[in-house]
Amino acid sequence: MRYSKELLSFGMKQVLSCIFPAFIFCMLIISNLIHLPFLYRYDFLLIACIVMQAIMYFSKVETGAEVLVITLFHLLGLFMEIFKVAMHSWSYPEFAYSKIFDVPLYSGFMYASVGSYVCQAWRWHKLKLENWPGFLPAAFISIGIYLNFFTHHYAYDFRWVLTLLLLVIFWKTKVIFTTNNAERKMPLVLSFLLIGFFIWVAENMATYLGAWKYASQHEGWKMVSLGKISSWFLLVVLSIVIVIQLKFFRKQNQKTIPSTLHNDSFQ
């Protein structure tokens, strides 16, 4: 009975953490069913995301600092989208006024929603970290992951090398989360993998709803390759490391980084 209550508490906190991603999916469904004659779909999605972000800020669901973090995710994601679309990794076939280099601006909000989830989950689950490896190893692996999303088009794909390095760097790191007033621990790498898997599930739903299309989906929808889980796994690492390091930098004592990072929301 106790564990069922903990599971229910965990599930509810996950739902609350997914407000922004869930909103985007709702807008994808609505825009797929209802076509506004005076507004193109991608433009509608951009306006909806901006309005939702404003509502979350002014209702204090997200703080100003969290919005800045989410904006960083938006910019990093949008830059990668522009590159990937240029390399024909995927495409946005519909017309929109809010496109730059064939990429709709709303696409950056899909990356921003991952950042929003991390920030919200940190607060709702009262997260703590044990044995954080420190700034340099975390920054090194994060920069390597981001660059590999670009360089693998021209050189060797280092994703599995990066995955191995990641396992070494975060081998001892654990995330402590609270469910129904009980603290539980999980290897941080396992949390990376679980989040990456569920993003892959969400990606299948998004491509089915026409959010974007891979080359194999132009003739008709097909399930996204299982290999994409590894990409999302690495992207989640980048997202979480950015949030954690920004939390470190916001602490008054920036000269020392403790082995355990306690929960505190971006204020």
C-alpha cells in the first residue's frame, strides 16, 4: 500500500512537471484537427507556445531565471534544427511565415519544453544529487555531445564513445527524489535513459501528428527508429547538466562545488 501511494505521488509529480510538453502536444492535436483559414499551422503553434510561456511566467509556475534557462534551450535547439534541416535529417514541409532557413520558430519550444520539464521536476521531486563529478567533467561531456550532433555528418560519429565516457563520469552519481515524503535514490545515468526513452515515445506521437517528418515518413508515417533513443539519451544529458551547472553558478559560494546538490528552485 505504501509503495502504491509513492508510485501515485511520483506519477502526479511527473504530470505536473510536464505542463509545457503536454501543452505542446495538445496544440499539435488541435492544430491537426482544426485548420484556421487565416493562420498557418506552424504560426499558430508559435503563438500558442509564446502565450503559454507568458502564462507560466506571470502565474509564477516558472520563475524569471527558469525562463532564461528555457530560452537557452530554445536557442540551442533552434540552431541545431537549422543545421539538421539543411542536412536533410528531417523537414518541416508545411508553409509558415515564422520560418527561418526552412525551420519554424516553434520548433525551438520543443527543446525548451525539455528544459521546462527538468526545472519543474527539480522542484516537485525536491531533487538532490550525490557525488556530482564537478564542473569540468560535466562541461566536457556536454560540449562533446552537442558538437557531435553536428560533426558526425562530416566525421566519425562519437555517440557510443561519448556514452562510454558518460558512464565513467557519472558512474557514482545518484539522484535523490522525494515521493510522498519518502526519499528514493536512482543512478543518474538510468534517469537519463528513462527520460530519453519517453521523449522517443513522444517523438513518435509528434511525427504522427505532423510536427515534423523524417525522410522515411514522407510516403506515410513510420515508427521512428529505435536508434533515436541514443540521441535523445545524450540530449537529455546535455539538458540536465546545463540546469545543474546553472544552479551551481547561482549559489553564493561559487568557489566550491559540494558533492551533494540540494533542491532549490531558480529564484
